[in-house]
Amino acid sequence: MNKASLTQDVPPDRVEAMEKIIERPKPVKVMILGGVDTGKTTLTVYLANALVEQGLKVAIIDSDVGQKGILPPATISLALAEAPFSSLGELSPLKHYFVGTVTPNQHFAEMVVGVTRLARLAQEVADVVLIDTTGLVHGPGVELKRMKIEAVGPDIVLALDREGELAPILKPFEGKLDVVKLQVSDKARSYSRGERRDMRREKWRAYFRGVRPITLDLSKFVITGTSLFQGRPLSEEEKGLLEGIFKWLILHGRKVGGRYFIVKADVGEGPRSVDRNVLRYIDFDRLSNILLGLIDEDGFCLGLGILKLLNFGDMKAEILTPLDDGELARVKEIRFGRMRVREDGEELGLLDRDAL
Ligand SMILES: Nc1ncnc2c1ncn2[C@@H]1O[C@H](COP(=O)(O)OP(=O)(O)OP(=O)(O)O)[C@@H](O)[C@H]1O
């Protein structure tokens, strides 16, 4: 299921990287950068094992949301490596930060905050913090990586660079950051979008194996990640007017900062072009299978849930989750993600950041 596993068959420059890490005062934060399939995770696993062998305490932050080695997907995770291991999936995670989707594109803030918070925690408990990142290194990925570097302040950056593609990320830090350029192994192989999706399906399925249905009283939790409950409810008059114009059945509606936000079902043919500055809507069906983060009092993610049915009348939500009663008792906040996924691992699609 995981692409990357332990190998000793690595380019010789890994020794130089190891020496740099070992000679630095501890704790030392190491960020691993590289494009898609350049072997970032393989390098992380190799270094972690070699450092553990040296008697060092190693923390790994897996921020590769699309291809997590440490479950669950759609989060950033922190785990400690205290004994030799062959794949990230073997480590038991210490903390997660909820991102809510499997691509960082519209979620830079979650990525940066998550990595920064986990790195802060990690350096209190480990000698070496290895930060594995996503392969998004072009276009907006350049900004994401710059912000991650700014926020985390790594002591060393390991750059798996093929032909200078990381230069735009590293340029602003020239002379300020200890960058070690490393060769991409000629054994590194690439995976198609389809293969990546298939691997993710297996990961979702593994995470959601043994889920059970539970009903949550949403009025007892802080709800975040959505504007569904912000602002004020619609008046009967507003509701009737909008239902009449658009031929909708409105199941839930709020006025949020001067704009209407509606959850509806169509009952007939109505006008469909709407000024989004005035009115936004989502179909009730699209709320089913939305990924939820179950969040503790410190803002970390205890685990995931899948929203099956949301009853706005009594604020009860039927969800599926693998969390046990003890873990559920620690949930203080329900955070809405931006993708729909089924418990059998089938991804039903991503939602725009402002869809909710
Ligand atoms: N030194 C190596 N020896 C053998 N295989 C390798 C080596 N480095 C990478 N690979 C293989 O290449 C593939 C991609 O490597 P890996 O998953 O580590 O890349 P990544 O950069 O972490 O990918 P992603 O972009 O998904 O984060 C994997 O199948 C891995 O096993």
C-alpha cells in the first residue's frame, strides 16, 4: 500500500546529509523537498532508520496529504521512530492536524499551521525532526513551500532536485538556509494519477475498516470549517421568496456577512445563474459523505468521520467513524473538510474551499 519502504540502495550523497544532521546541535529540524516521486519518503525512511541506529530520537512529520504513509489521509501527522522500521505505516502516530482534503491547493493555511504546530511539538520530544512534504513544487507550490520554510524555520533543507526545479523555492533563502542538494535515485519510479488514487483507496479503506454509525448532537460541539452555521437564520419571508424564485426546497439557510447561504433541493426548473456575491447555495445531497475532522480541545485531530446525514431541524448528524467511545469523549469540535469520500475508499470528489 505504501510506495516507499526501507532500502540501503541509495545514492552516496545521503552520507553527507547524515553527517550534517548528526553534527548539528539538537533538536534539529530537517525539511525534505522534492517534486512528485523524487523519493522524499524513501529518503525520510532511510534517514530515520540510520539516525535511530545512532541512538537518536527521531520524529517524522508526514505532510504529504495526498500520499500519506501515516494514516489517516487528509491530515498531517507526527510520529516518533524509536526502533528500526521499514515503512511509515508501521509507526504509531502521536498527533494529527486536520487538512480535510488530499490536495494542498486551496488549503495552504491548514498545511502551514499544521506543519508548524507539529514541528513545535516534535522538537520538544525528539533530537531530529524530519519533515516530509508534498511533491507540489511548481506554481503555487513554490509559495506553499516558501511559507512552510518561513514558518517552521528548518535548520537543514534536503533538496531532491532533478534539473534545478527547486531553485524558485530556494532562491529567497540563499545564504540564510543550510541547503543540501541531493541526487534523485535512478531507482525512483513515478506513479500515474490512477495508481495514486488506487493507493489512496486502499488507505481510506484501511482507515475506515471497522467504522460504526453514531449520531452526534451538533449543538454540543464547536463547528468549524464551514459557514453553514454562521450569521443569522433566514426569516420565513426570505425563505418563501427564495423558494418561489428558484423553485427550491430550502432545508437550511443563513444570512452570512450580507450574503445568503442556502442548502437546498430542487423541486422544479428555476433560474440557475446567480450572483455569488449575493447568494451561494449547495445541494443537500452534496453534504453526504463529506469528510469531517473530529478535533480535541487543543485543535488537533483525533480522527476522521464521514457525514452521512445532517438533520438541520434537530442539529443531529449521523456519521461513520472508527473512533472508540474514549476517543469520542475527547472530541470538542467538528471540522468540515472539503472532499467527499465513502467508507469503502471511493473518493467522490473535492469541494471548493468556498463551497461550504
Ligand atoms: N533509492 C531508492 N531505491 C529504490 N527505489 C526507490 C528509491 N528511491 C525511491 N524509490 C522508489 O521510487 C518511488 C517513489 O519514491 P517515494 O514514494 O519515496 O517518492 P516521494 O517523492 O515521496 O513521492 P510523492 O511525490 O508521492 O511524495 C517508490 O516506489 C520508491 O520505492
